[in-house]
Amino acid sequence: MLDNDTKRITRLIAILTQLQSKRFLTANKLAEKFGVSNRTIYRDIKTLESAGVPIFTEEGKGFSIIDDYRIPPIMFTEDEANALLTAELIIQSSKDSSLINKFSEAISKVKAVIPTKIKRKTERLEQKMGISNIYIDNSPKSKYLLEIQKALVEYLVITIDYTNQSGQSSKRSLEPFAIYSNKNNEWVMVAFCRLRQEFRTFSLIKIDKLIITTENFEPHKITFEQYLSKVYQNE
């Protein structure tokens, strides 16, 4: 029962955020997004209304919130809002699903506090912008970027199941060192490989499974800049 209550509270907050980030949302779209029935969405809307959230319904358009209802205190200029929209499109073209999903959640919260006048302009701009990779790139995406970032800054050993370019699979114990995006817009991890006892690069797309252990490792003395200089000198 507690789990159900927690899920509902989480959904109510998410619905409120969605309503604040869009001018209008239909019950169908909300139901599809949260994996519930239209009936559940209508109940949730009534709950929000009972809590004092000024929601109104417009025939043929859906639910919306009155213009003056805002989450203080953050405000954005039009240029800042457009910059965020552009960043969202660039992130959507990234080849890591964890980054895309978390940024999408974050940008929804940001959009919730943008004034309606500016929001209308960014919505018009959104219809006239695009990053080609979003629409034509169906290649595999990685899903471990954010986890690797966490392990990297906390100096935690990770273990991975990895399939290389030749299709050979192996298990590796790694000390994450750096991350970069290559010319194909793919994320690559530089890590000290305990199996090979040297620094190696690993494409995140080729990682089949990743586990962050509780084991800490000593930070490496070499900097990323020094590592890159060494690599380029050896080419």
C-alpha cells in the first residue's frame, strides 16, 4: 500500500511538472507517459485541484495551468530559454540513453518555471529546429554514461562485460580515468585495466553490463591532458 501511495505522489508531482512545462496536455498523453488509464489521470487532476493547483480544461486542447502559477524563484530570459532548448536537442542526439533520459527529466523541471510569454516563443522555435542525428541515427546507444561519471569522480572500481570490435567478449575490472566523445559522437571511457595493467579505451556502446563496486582505487598521478599528449606522441 505504501508503495502505491509513493508511486501516486511521485506521479502527481510529475504531472504538475509536465503541466507547468507545456501549455496544454491531454489525458491521453499523460496516461501514455505514466502508463496508467485516462480514468486515473482524471482522478489525479481532481486531487491536484483539491490541493489548490489552478488547473483548467479547454475543450479540444486538454489541461493547463493559469499563467501566473509559477515555482519561484528561478526566472529565465528569452535567450537563456532558447539556449536550453538548443542544449536539449543536442543532448537528444547523444548516444547514451542515461544522459538523454535524465536531461529530459531535468529540462521538464526547468521549463516549468519559464514564463508563458517566453515559453510560447520557445515552442515555436522548437518546431523549426532539429539535429539531424535525432531523426536519422538508429545506431545502438550506450546506457552507462552517468554511472561511469559517478564511479570516476568517487574513484570506484567498476567491472564490465565487454564485447570488442571483433566480437570477442571479456570481463574487465577497471579504474575509470576519463570520458570523451569521439568523432562519431560516441562516448568512450579511458580506464586503467587491471587485466592488461595499462590504460585502455572502451566504447560505452560495447559495454554489455556494468557494476560499480564498493572498492576505491588510488587516483592516478597522470592528468587527462598528459594522457592525451602521450597518446598523440605515440601515433
